Amino acid sequence: MPRATGMALMVKTTSGESAAPANEGPESSSRTLITIIVPVYNEEDNVDRTYLELKRVTGELKDYQFEFLFTDNHSTDTTFRKLSSIAALDPNVRIARFARNFGFQQSVLTGYRLARGAAAIQIDADLQDPPSMFAPFLQKWREGFDVVVGVRRSRKENLLLRRGRRAYYRFMRRIGGPHLIQDGGDFRLIDRSVIERLRPIHEPHMYLRGLISSLARRQIGISFDRAARLHNESKFRFGSLVRLALDGIIAHSSLPLRVSFYIGVVIAATAVLLASFYLAVRFFSHHIVPPGFTTTQILILFGIGLNSLFLGVLGIYVGRIYDQVRMRPPTIISDLVNFNEEIDSIERSLLR
């Protein structure tokens, strides 16, 4: 197995061209290198099929050469072993395996930072996003767009989830800005210049879709129909989708803080009205209730609820600030395959 401990030829250019990998001959050296990033976690039933389909599609794109970068989020099945067997036969397949599961967002971000190509395309291992979109993506990239986003026109999932996603994307566009493409997912092409802008950003909690869109100079979406997943279940269960949605809201907006302020104003106004009401009752019908009992109870409950709400919202933001100032590494790499530098050297480059 061709296992090494480092990265080869980290390209830092914004010209749209890239040097060929060391394993390519002179015939391919003039072709532009494109990195295909595939984050994986327990995808043993998908990796062989995914690799073959990626090779088939990219083999038809004669104007480019491709490297395939798999970021393994510490799979507990045979995913890494299967990928290593593939890499032993194909030097254009590179693998970075993490020491533990750092989450989907950090896995994809590390993949972008390890990419050597003049552009990078991220695609999921389940192939619900069709590799046949590579050609339209690259065409738009050649036309000058530095971010090309796959927009999901339809998807094979239950109606309630589809409606929920649709409402969320529209909500995010309203609070986050027009740069967030409606119904756009993680299936996208980004130019080397955008990758270089990502390098100095070290946010432990990020909404990568929105972050990339905010770094684009020229962005465009291309519609496609998303296929059904053939093997295993999606790693994004309902709880994971909720956390991702909250990350998007908190990372791109101070809306929760503003909402807590508005709620505070409403509760304060309600408290004033209640106080006025009970004062009136006290002066005109003091025999109805024990003096001061109801007012005291309501104000105490309002105060406890209001403080709990505000402390919860502030705690979310303070916790994220705390994670940010600690500046811990976003990922820890345990194994590398078909890389030419030491792991420590690569991880230092990821922090720059």
C-alpha cells in the first residue's frame, strides 16, 4: 500500500492553472488539474462504486486531469481499507484519515485546504449528486465564475422534509443575504482563489455553504435533479439537520440576539400592563384576590423565564467565542495515503 505521511505540491496560485502531480507524465502536464473532494464516513458499500463512476466521468473530460481526495472522518467500518486498496492501484487517489470524527463541515474544509487543483469539486460518496454535472460546472468556471453551485431542483425524500428544507433555504436567504443561493447544497465547484481565501479562516463552528458563497466574486447556480441514495442510510439524521440549520443561522446572523431583545421588550411591556391591571384591581376590587399574591407570582415567573431565555442565547454565542479564541486544530490527521510530506508539516500548513 503506497502510504506516505505528507502532501505533494501544494499549489498556491489564483491563475486558474495548476501544475501536474508528480506521478503524471509530460503528456498530461499541460492539462489543468482539478481536485475531486469526497468526504466519507462509513461508506464501505459506496466507495468502490463511487470511485469507478468518478473515473468514468472524469475520463471523458479530456481537457483536464483529476486527482481524487477522500477525507475519511474516522470510519469504523472497512471504508479506509477499501480506499487504501484503490489508492495502491491509482496514484491519483489520495486519502486523509482523521484521528476521530470532526464532523462533516470540518472534513470538507480540510479537503479544500489539501486540494492541489486549480479548482475543486466536492461531491458526496453516495452519488446522489450526479458526477455528470462536472462538465457544466467546469464550463461555467471557464466562463469566469469562481463558485458554481449545484441547485437541487428535486430530491427523493418525504414531502415534509422537502418543505422544511425549502422554507429554511428561503429563511436563510432573507437573514443571511442574497449571496446565499436558494436550494444550493454542498455539491459545488470552487476556484483556487476562493480556496486561498478560506485558508486564514479558522472558525470551529461554520456553515461552509454560506461561507464559500460569501467569499465568491462571481457565483452561479446550475439546477439538477438529486437521485435517491442506493446504499446505507444518510449520516444526516434529523438531529444533525437541525444542528446544521442552527449553525447556518448563528454563523451568518445575529438574529437570535435580536429576537431575544424583541421578546424582552414584549415581556417588559406585558409586565407593565399587568402591573397597571393589578394596581387597578388593588384600588377598586381589592377583595377579589389576596393583595400582591398574583402580581408577585406572575412577575417572578416572567423574570425567571426571561433570564433563562437571554442566558441561553448569550451562552450559545459565548461558547462559540470561547471555541474560537482557543484556536484548536480543526482536524487531526492520523493517516495519509499517496502524500509526499510529513503529517506534521501538512497540519502546520492547514493552520496557516
